[in-house]
Amino acid sequence: MGHSSRRKFLRQSSLGAAGYLLGAGLVNSSFASSSVFSASRTPAALGGQPLFNAASWVKWPMWIQSEDEQTLIQSVRSGVWSRAKLVDEFESKWAAAVGVKRCLTVVNGTNALITAINQLDIGAGDEVITTPYTFIASVQAILANNAMPVFADVDPATYQIDPAKIEAKITKKTKAILVVHILGLPADMDRIMAIAQKHNVAVIEDACQAHLAVYDHKVVGSIGKAGCFSFQNSKNLPIGEGGAIVSNDDRFIDNCFAAHNLGYAYGTSTGAVAGDSFMKASKIRLTEYAAAIGLAQLKRLEEQTNTRHENAAYLSSMIKDIPGIQPIKLYDKVNRGAYHLYSFRYDPASFKGLTRAKFMDALRKEGIPCSGGYKEMHTQEFMRQTFGTRVYKSFYSQKMLDFEDYKRRNHCPENAALCNSAVWMTQNMLLGSRKDMEGIAEAIKGISNNAGKI
């Protein structure tokens, strides 16, 4: 069967990607005890047989030796290890996948964000509005450019930055909105873009968790001025470490290219390529063998993304009516979620006071890995330390750097509640079968039915 024919078969198969993974030996055929679905089943937390075991879930990152190694081995044997043709090929294919003119790879998603912010002329004295519910890299990238992070609260149903909270945070110092499509799910881009246009501020999309998520028929990362992606080992497109900046603006990407290559001119940027460096810069180029790994992963990403989206919808449909469980929601214009993480909110009051920690422990006893997700960002020590540096003291008022006052101004009550109620599951779990999703739902129902005993 040819490559295109096989892909068509996988899309049509009732097992889909799960069947392919099973055939490749990357996932078990079922969870530990598929015959124990019943209302009277004893949860593992009370001594019952676990529904899953450690080998039940798709191995991640995925590496299929027969399909993935040829280009990688050739790149290593060639001795051409710094960026060359394979990096160019990956950039071209990633730009096409996102639906933009240009892509530039860098060493990781954090540096993609740092570079994009810097090349939009955002720096000391400027403010960048972002979400409080995000990975630390989003905020560190703002601080790395000596700008001030300003937090706008989240929509409690979608976990995304709430457009209704953004406008009140805009000041004459606001230079950009850093939109994070957190957990791989698109933010409300129509409203955010309208606010940005009204106030003439740039929109940078942190799509580091949102590979091939689609909002209003546009892949996220292609909507704002720039989009940034991460290819770290846990991501939906894993390379180990790697990142990318995408944009339709040639001059912006050319300047980013110069910035990632010691400031040497490129394309429309000033000067000659072999001439003097023309900007303060770093060297954060991707390697050829990293690009070879990325090209192997990219072949599967579309299919995997569809599987995650479908399995997430199926899981949500099975748990949404369990009292105390509120699955994460998508905005109406979201065509596809990437689901780097699947999440729901947990209310102990509906589980007879069973704490979130004990609820997650009961899930883990069923063989279902989970976590509580992010902590509040604006109160952490790295923020205080940054405010004490010489550059911040030089460009910001004493009032702005009063950390207790900063925490009060940036307190986001919806985010605080979310940090204390979310339960996360990782993206590789959504690559299993529909039966696996039924097993997760069964485990949650079992804990709900026996919460008073647990």
C-alpha cells in the first residue's frame, strides 16, 4: 500500500491512528482490565483492579525506526550538521502547514518568543499584555526583553485570555498582546484582533502548545503579526528542543533571521550577507539532525491532531454530566483543537469533599496519569528578582516595581480559581482508542460514585 493510500485507510479506519500505533507496537491493545466496566466496580483506590497499567498509553515521543531513521542517519553521516538544506526544508514545510509565507527555526520555543518580541521593537519601558495561565516561558520572554508583563484574566470555561479583560489593561505603554493558545486550544482571536487594531498594538501568538489547531479555518500562529512554536520533547511535534517563528511579513522574518545568526544581514535586512553584523544578536540556529527529526514527526502530525481532537470531544461527552466535572470548552469558531493537554475542572463539593489531590491520586491508582497544572505566575520569585535588577530600576517607577502592589494590580481571580481546580492529562493519552476514553470516563464515574469512601 502506497503512502497516500495508507493515510486514506487510516483516516477511514474505525481505529484510525490508534490502529496504526498498535500495529507499530507503540501502544497496547487495551487497558489492563477491559471487562470490569460496571456500576458496581470497586475503584482501585479502594482495592479494586486498576483499569490501566503503565504500558497502556502511547509512547512519547514517537519514533518508528523503519520510517524515521533514513534522513536522520544520512544527515549525521554527511557531516553537515549546522543549518543547511534540511533546516530549509523543514521551515518550508512548517510554513505551508501553518499557512504562512515564512518560517524561521530556532533552538527552542522560548527563544522564538524572545526573538519575535525583540524584533517588534519591544523593550525596556514597554508593556505586554498576556495571560496569567501559561507556562513560565511566555513571561520570561517578555522579561528577557526588559518589558513589563501585564496580566489579563482568563475565561473560566476555555482557560484562554478573556478579551473582555484585555482592553482595561491597555495603556499608552502597551506595545503588544501576547496571546497564548494554552493547552493547544485557540483563543478568541476575532475579538482580540479587533482590540489590537483599535489600539494599534501588535499581536504575537504563543502557539507553542497549539500545533495545527484551527480557528475560523486558519491555523493558529498565522493570525497575528507573528506566531511562535515549540518542538520540545513533550510537544505534539517533538524534536527534543527546537522552535519556530512564522509570519507573512518578509522584513520581520528577515530581521529575525539576522537576529538568530549573530546579526548578519539576510534578505531585505540592511547590509551584505557576508558583511559586518548590523544588530545586537545571538546565535540560536537549528541543526540539520534536529530538522531531520522534525521532518519525520511532521509526517504524522495532521492525523494525530485529528485523533486528539476527536478523542477529546468523545471524552468530554462522556464526563460532562458527572456532577463536579466541567470539561474545557472550545470557542464556537474553533474548527480543531491541538489538545497538547486535555483538562477539566474539578469541584470537591460534588465529590463529598474529596480534595483535588486525593481525586488525582485515585485516578493515578487507576493507571491514569494526571496533574493539577499551572500555579499562579505573577506571585513567583523570578518576578520579584527581575524587578530588583538595574535595568528595571532604570526604566520603571518605584511604584511599578513595588512587588506587593504589582501582585495586587495583576491578581486575576478567575485564574486563581482555575489553578486550584484544573486536572490535566497529557496529549499522548488522546492518541489511544475510543475504548481508552471510555476507560478514563469509567474511572471518573467510579470515583464519583465512591467519593465518600475514598
